[in-house]
Amino acid sequence: MRRRSVLAGMGSLAAIGAATRFGVPGSVAAQRRFENEVLHAQFWAGPEGQTIQSHVVDPFIKKTGAKVVVTQGVTALSLTKMRAERAQPSNTIYLIDDFGVAPAGREGLLEPLDLSVLPNAVDIDPQFFIEGKGIGFFTAINSIVYNPNLVKATPTSWKVLWDPQYKGKIAIPPASHGSSFRLAVMAAMLNGGDQYNMEPAWDALTRLKPNVAYMETNTAVLAELLRNGELALAFRLPYYFKEYIQKGYPIAVAVNLQEGVFASVACAAIAKNHPDKRELAYAFVNECLSADAQTRMAHAQWFGPTNRKVKLPPEVARNLLSTQSQWDSIIPLNLDNLTARREEWLQRYTRALL
């Protein structure tokens, strides 16, 4: 059977399970059923973490009565912590990127997810299920932001970065930043290669060099450079620029690119041998997957939803991925291949752009 059909079938089971485990939605039994029970979770700091706190954790606490104890850490630190605490985890929930779920799951650090007690899982697009150990609850895209006063038409292809009219007018990430690998893969794709045949990338990046004014990832710096016209385009995560766009900076986002876009998938996962109540852990993951929570996060921080039921107004939707065709445009990266060739790619990226 196709995966989508399997998930649809599981949706019926999930609905039955929800009636008995979680109570009928809106009923008294369903409210505050975890009063004073404790759940330990770890996720990002900064605006990402605050968005999750405000639009997932706090509503969950209000709805269920649970206490959620949060520690902070980026995916790499969370993975290190899971490995160090393999025998006795201090956290039950880990919200981490997809590139962390895969190794953690393979190393036996995560619990296989039981979809029958995740009624909202049936509404999540199948590509956001990561090896049975994590489920994506938002996406963050790597795409193009631009100054519409200098770039008159919304870019529809990554080729715009190589356009000679933007000589000395673009910003790209330095080799030390993870986004550099995505740019290198796109350079290969545009020139007959792909992530398994990267040779075309290095000449393409050398040809890109005249257009590159800055190798920079500081959002505040890039926003000012875009505002004053020193930059026309930048390769970056669009949601970082939300506050500047709301302040009136001349910055716009291109998300519908004909070659596709890159996306990091933020996933909910449950630690194996976790310290907290299983039912509470699954209720929290189910909240992450809900259309309500994902709608709130999309409005607050332009986190792209993974739930098909989320409907967004145009002023939000134009800055993220939220439709089936857009999800299908995500360029899948083989993280095993990237990890194996990381050092080689880093060196060649650097040499091409020196």
C-alpha cells in the first residue's frame, strides 16, 4: 500500500484511540487531564524557541494542566545530550532538525512513534515522517530574499544569483555555515550535476564570485544592506527577516523557484527510556502536529506548516511553504552523503570563492 493510504487507515484508528485516551474534544474529561504532571522537553533558544513556547507549550499547559520543564539546545547539542544520557535520559521530548532525528533514531536513542495515539499524524504530509522516529511539525526554508526596488520581478529561478546585472550585489553564506552546502548543491544542479556529482558546482561557484559582495549570515547586517541598496539579493532563511519586513524594510521573499527549494524540517521526537508519562509525551507531540498550533506558528514566525489542514492568508503564505505543490518542490538532501563529503565540499567551496 502507498504510505498515504496507510496513514489514512491509521487515522481511523487514531480517531478511535483519541476518543478513549484523550477524551472527546471539548469535553470536561479532555481538559486539564494531566494536572500537575511534569513533562521534560528540550528545543531551540532564540526566536525559534520563543515561538514554540508561546504557541505550542503555553497552550498545551493551559489545555492539559501539565507542567512543561524546558531546557534549550540546538540540534547538535541535543544529539550530544541524548548520547551522554542514553541509559537515563533527563528529557522526554526533543524538538530537533531532521538531520538529528536520523542518527539519533539509528543509534537507538529515540522511541519508535506509535501513530495510533497521534490522531493529528494522519494530516501530516508523508515526507515529514523521518525514519519512524520523528515527525516534522514545521519547515524552515533556505531561499532567496531580495530588495524589490532593485529586483523588479520576483525571482523564479536560482539562476538569478548568477545574473551579471547583480555584480557585487549578492550575499551568500560562508563555508562554515550549513547553508553553504545547499548553495553548492544548487550550483551543481544548474550545471548538469547533483548532490552525487558535485564537480560542476565548483566552476559554477567560481563564476558566481564577481556577484558576491558579502559572505555573511548575520541577519541584522544583511537587512541593513538590503535596505540601503548595497545588496540586491541574499541566500538566507526568510523568516529571519520577518521583523524587518514588518518595520517596512524593502525586503521580499522568493519561495516558488522552478528548481525547488531547500528546507530544514523541525521534528518532534520522544527519547527512548524517557522519564515522563508516555501518554503525556504523546499528547504533547500531537499538539505539535495540530493545525491550530501550526497556524499560530506560521503567523508568528513564518514557520511553514506540515499539516494539510492549515490554511493561511496570502500575506503569510507568500513567505513559507504551505501547499502540496510547494512541499513537493523541497529538494531532498542525502544527509549521509553530505556528512561523508563535508570536509571535501567545505574546502572546494572555499577555494572556488576566494
